[in-house]
Amino acid sequence: MKATSPANVAIYRWPLVLIITIIMLFVTYTAIRAMSEAYFSDGFPEALAIKVELLPLIFPIHMVAGGLSLLLVPATIYLRRTRFHKFFGRIAAADILVAGITAPFVAWAVPVTIISAAGFTAQSVAWMGLLAAGIWNIRNGRVKAHQTCMLLMAAVTSGALFFRIFLALWARFGDHHYFNDFYALNAWIAWSIPLVAVLVFHRLRERTNSPA
């Protein structure tokens, strides 16, 4: 078999590096935007601006903690084989607890729709449930199960990214008369689609790697 030359490796490596860099920049931008919106919310639609007025303390706490989670979760996973993993993991866990506990308060404060509020609440329950399962597994020496829980938790975390992407696409191509309906749907699919995708991918990889 012909060995792969360094030139060919570089050809495939640079597009991958470029894609990862773009994703990292987008994640960082979204995280900073979310945290800044805790205090600069003048551009919010009326349905969301009401939440800011009703929850002057909880809303900014949730937005800052949620924005930080977009940075802390991938950083913790990236550092999984280093001495910094446990340190970042504890910070990420505390941050997720704050964001997850405050999420239902924000969701149910004059909800855009009952379905959307239920979707955000379900996301926070799944988020904290996977975090609790991950902590339980690692404390009982179940490393692989811990890693699986954390990957699934990261998928739920990515819902904040996909929620914004889907909203932007709807604003560009959707019918504004059905905004509330789409908002309700988005509150569910933004996090459940990544969660199911990661779960299916994980199952397929396990099946492929399992002995015949």
C-alpha cells in the first residue's frame, strides 16, 4: 500500500483546521453575544423584553451562565486528558447548574407560548440530568459512561447555538405571521436534534467497534 505523503496529509488537514477555527469563532461570538445581551437588550422583541423587566436579577444570571457554558463545556472536553480537566469540569458543572436552575424561571415568565416554555424547561432538565449522571458515573469509576454523558450534555448545550441559527434562518426565509409557532418548535428541536444525532452516532460507533 502506498504511504500517504506529508503533502497529501497537509491538503486534508488545512480544510479541517479552517472548519474547526470557524466553528470556534462562531461559538465564541455566540457566547459573548449571549452574555452581553444580559445587560444590552434594547434590540429584543417585545415578548423577550418583558422577561428582562420581570426578572432583573435572574435573567442576566441565566444569560451570563448560559453564555459561559458554550465556552466551558467544549474547553473541558478538549482538556480531558490533561491535569486541567477536573478543574474546568467543576467550574463547568457549577455554571451549568446555575444556568439550568434559572432557565425555567426565564422560560415561564410571560412565555411566548406554553409549548416553547415547556421546551426550554425540558432542555434544562435534560442538561442537568446528564450532568448529574456524568458526575455519578465518574465518581463510581465508570469512565466510558461518564464520557458518554458529557458528550450528550455538550449536545444539549449546543442547542443555544442551533436555536440562534434556526431563528436567523426563519427571520430570513420564514413567514413572520407564524413566528410564535416556529419559536415553540425551535425550543424543542434546537437541542433535541443534536442530542439524538450524537446518541445515534455514539451507538453506531459502539456497534462498529464491538467484537464480532
